[in-house]
Amino acid sequence: MTDTIHIVGGGLAGSEAAWQAAEAGRQVVLHEMRPVRATDAHQTDRLAELVCSNSLRSDDAMNNAVGLLHEEMRRAGSLVLRAADAHRLPAGGALAVDRHGFSDAVTKAIAGHPGIAILREEVAGLPPEDRGPTVIATGPLTSPALAEAVRTLTKDDGLAFFDAIAPIVHKESIDFDTCWMQSRYDKGDGADYVNCPMDKEQYETFIAALLAGEKTDFKEWETSTPYFEGCLPIEVMAARGAETLRFGPMKPVGLCDARTGRRPYAVVQLRQDNALGTLWNMVGFQTKLKHGEQTRIFRMIPGLQNASFARLGGLHRNTFINSPRLLDGQLRLKARPDLRFAGQITGVEGYVESAAIGLLAGRFAAGLDTPPPPTTAFGALLAHITGGADAKTFQPMNVNFGLFPELKGARGKDRKRAMAERALADLAAWLNASQERAA
């Protein structure tokens, strides 16, 4: 038995777990298979690479559960939030980051920590039980050999869903005679998004093109894999009804084209994707359209008729375990308590949620903490995946106030703020108790 903690996977969860364990004084070995073995979604060998959106979503700690999770992570010394804050981009009330600056910052911090060693190698199976504590944070793109080892141990066929990536456009190719800059309801700086307007005829023609466009074919073993509802491909949403997109990512509410004085019938928004402001992400436009079809169809959007794409959309298969059945309240595998799981593979959805579970796994592995109170965002999310969810119908979940215990007497607009204030007070007590145990 060794006191060294092994972390498998250098994504957001694995990087955060390694940082937390090392900051608690433990020696850590972080195993990352890139660039020895590539994945279908990553483009670099950096740690904590963002492969989909560059947004960590709302940063409003008092009115949004993910914003509250941001704040809890900051107060717990999160490396991911420190890097995100340092490389923040304009995005209204959201926390969006320069993806390259962000991953560079995480990589340099991990590489420079005296308590962390990085091994660039594929972990093709489960470690021996006498090796000591191990955190598996391989995310949705777990290598086939390791995934098979986990399935064999847990006697579980696993669950899976598809995750789709949105295209990125070069700003210089956007037609600003047609588009304008504005945030919905003028939030943030009031002009954080590029808006491409559509009238009724343009919208209906666009929807028809999405439905008729040629899509990526699934492999035979993938045909029964469900999508995650929070990241549906744009054409899948369109197939649910002609108005679905107009009440979803293409909703025009809170926007007004100052040149016409009118709200458009529908709108496509683009969000800044890098610090230089040269790349812009098509918000909500995850897709499984073939690349040639994406170029043709997305150039039908007013203002994007000459669009140059830095990255086209894509589709990859995400896998996650049945955590309510397989894990205990400290993220330990019940069949082998020396193994912990963290990040998206546990069935949380989203960058922030993945990093938060990594943070908890790292602290647990270091012997630093008991589980956080369920009244906190940390605790609510942890409780959901380790027992609060129904194992028979378990699906990936974002953090939301529906996971928190009810607060008596809190109603209407005051409810979320009251729950957030309770969470931060309970978090402070939990962190103080952790510091006392460490001392």
C-alpha cells in the first residue's frame, strides 16, 4: 500500500482532483493518455481542454445553481475556477473563457506543482488493489480497455448518450451590415453576443433545410444510445416541431435590432470563443450534420452567408456509470473502495459539475473531508448521483435548485437567493471543519 494518490484522466475533473489532493499535502500521479492515444474530440494534449462550448454558464451565485457552484468552488480553492476567472471573456452574465488560455493555465499549474507528477500513458485496466487510492476521472471518452475493465468489475453494461459540438466562426467573415451586437435584456456589458436575425420566411426555410440535411450515420451498436436533453443536436430539436428552435436557442426575446426598432422573428446568437475576439461559437448549434451540409445550411443564416468556420460541429459518444447503484457517498466504488470516480463518468453533466465532483474526489482521497452538506451545491449534486437519483432511470444531470432540500418560508423570487445564502453559510462551516481536521 502506498500513500500516493493516482488520478486517471487529465480533463477538468482529473486536473481538479489532482490539484486538491496535492494542495492537501499528498503526493499525486496524474495519468493522461494524450498524446500517446488520441480521442475523437480532443485537438491538443493540454490538460482540462474544453472540447465543446467555452462557456461555464451562469456566474450569478444568488439566482442560478451553477453560479452558486462556481462560488463554492472558488471558496474551496478550485484550480479550474481560478483559471477560468483569469481567462474570462465577455458573455453577459455567463462565465465564458478563452479556451486555450484556460487549458494552458491549468496545465502549467499542474506541471509546476511539486506534489504532482504527470505520466503520459494510457491506463488500459484497473490498478491492483494494493497500489493505493485511485480516482478514475476519464470522462465521457474513457478508453475502450479501461471502460471494459470497469464493466467487468461492476457487472454493469454501462449507460451512454451522444454529445454534440457546436461550430466556431471566424469573426472577420460575419456580415455586420446584417448582424448586431447585443445581450438578451442587455445583460452583462449589453453587447456580448453577435445576433443574426431571421424573418418568418427565412426561419421556415432554414428549418426545412435542417430537417432535410444529410446527417452522420451511427454505428450499429450506437443506434439505441439516447441523447442528453441538455445538449441536443440542432436538427434533433428542429424535428420536434417547427417552433421548437424559436422557443429554444433561436428565441428572439430580450433582443431588438436598433436599426429596425423591431424584435426579429428568430435569431442565431454567437458567443466570443477566444481572448482575441477572432473566434465566435454558434450558441446551441450542436449538430450531427455532415460537414459539407453544415457549411451549406449554416451559410443560409443571415449574416453568415460568407462564414468561414474555424471548427465545424461534431458528435461523439459519452459514457457514464450508474452511480446511484455503484458509488457510496464519498464517490468510492462499492465493489472496490480503493477506487473513486469523478467527473462526467459519474453522470453529472457540464464542465462545472464535472470539475466540482473532481474537487470533492480529490479532497476525499486525501482524507480531508466528510461529504458536504446537502444544502450546498456541492452536497446537492453529490447526493443526487450517489443515491438521490433513481438507479433504474438514472440520466446525466446538471446542478439545479431542484436537487437542494426545500427551505421553508422561501417563496417566489426570494427562494433562490435564500437557498444560495443558506448554501454559502453551510459551506463556510464545512470548509472550517475541514481546516480544523487538517490542522
